[in-house]
Amino acid sequence: MVRVDARCTAEGAVCPACGVWSNQVHGSYLRFPADVPSGGRSVVLQLRVRRFTCGNSGCARLTFVEQIPGLTRRHSQRTEQLRSTLAAVGLALAGRAGARIARVLGVSVSRSTVLRLVDALPEPEVAAPRVVGVDEYATRKGRHYGTVLVDIETHRPIDLLPDREASSLAAWLADRPGVEVVCRDRAPFFAEGATAGAPQAVQVADRWHLWHNLSEAAERSVAPAPPLPQSPRPCGPRTRAGARSRREAVQFTLADGPPVRRAHPCQARHHSRTARRRTQQAVRGPATRHEPEHCPAVLPC
């Protein structure tokens, strides 16, 4: 570990509460803020700071501690450079991964510390958007919806509205007269809000809805036409005679044989020959078997 002894040589400091400059030293003490590692070794500053008495009798703070711009801040255990370094790591890798990379760099911090440093960063200044994308988001699907506004040119979210009412969108657009194009979906409340809040803006559909509409139109054009409805055939009561007549229309019967469905022409000729042969046998009558008559016994001569 590397320790650096330092102190401030300024004559006085400004009270952070009332802004009155004072040089009345009330006391001093040591601070040990951690700094960015050097050569793989941790660096700690042993900084002696002074406490001044505020010269404003009406100030709520009787004393205050001097802060060195660009180096320290109130109640901070790290220098400004180390805070900005860890915040940049947190923005890139978030909590757990950021803490692991910080250990590799020589700074031992927890994931919660990395997330707190990221959360303490000031909100970035957002330029007035020219092309705004409007869409909805769900905090609880099917129940709670809000409106998200995105700068189409930078592809960054600008603001979140707690609902998706046309009045909320109109009020937001009215505060930003520089909006020239509103990119939205086909929701009617977004159309009403954009018309009321930014009448000078051109309303267009976003890229996803354009492709979605094109795909639906192409699918309708190439899809086969549905079959025409057929008129129902009249059908009477189902009786045994009607069922038998329908079966006889597709079957033919053979004499003394079961009904056979029409199949291949060769099979039909075979069955017709079989039926003709059986018919001829029926006309001739049943075949009789001639038994030899019993002759009387012949006596030997």
C-alpha cells in the first residue's frame, strides 16, 4: 500500500450552507480517502483538513469542513477520480461483474457499492429531441401501462410517463416545441395526444409496424381463397330401406354370395363369371350322385 501525506494551503473556505467565506479555524483532523491504484498497489491519502467557524450568525451550521475541489467531497471515503472510475465500470458491467473487474484493478469493493456509485451519478443533460418515438410499456402486463418516449436519432430513451393517456402525451409534447416528427404506433390515444400536443409535427408509423403491415398484406395476397360454401343435400329420415338402397347403388350382389364393392375391372369380370356359373348350376338342378345298384349275389355254377 502507498500512503501519501497532504494538506490544503488555502487561507479559508466558503460555507456550503450560506456561502459566506471564513478563515476562522475551529480545528483540524485527518481523512484517509482511497485513490486510484498505482502500479498494482493501493493508494491511500493521509489528508489533513481544517474545520472553520461560519462567520454568519444566522447560518444553521456553526462550523464546516473544507473540501478540496476535484479531490474530496463530504462524507466520501474515496477520491473523485476513484469514484468516477468505479462508476464507469458499473455503467459498463453493472454490479457483480463490475466488482470482479475492480478487484482485478486493485480496488476491493462490493457490488452494492458499485451500484450506489452509479445511482449517485447526476442525470445527463438531454438535448431537445427532433424526432420522438412513442410507444407503451407495461409495469404489470394487462393491468398497468405507461408511455415511453425515445429519441429516434440517438436511439436513447428520453422519458417515461406513468400512463398512456392522450392528455399526458399532449402536455409532454407541448413543453417541447422543437419536435418535428412523431413516430408512433396505431393506438388512437397516441394519435390524439400527438395531434393536440404537437400539431406542427408529422406523424409517421415506426419501422416495426411498417414491416408488420407489409407482411400482413403480402400474406393476404398469396393466401389461397377459401372454398365456396356448398348447398346442403336434402336428406330424408334414415330408414333401413333408404340405407339399403344407398348400399345397393355402390354394391352388387351375387347369387348365394355376399355383396362385393366394385373394384378393379378384372375383379368385376371374375365375379361376373363366377355368378354366371353358379346361375347355370342352379338352373340344371343339384347334381345327383349315382350309386351302384346292389345286384343279387351270383351263385357259382
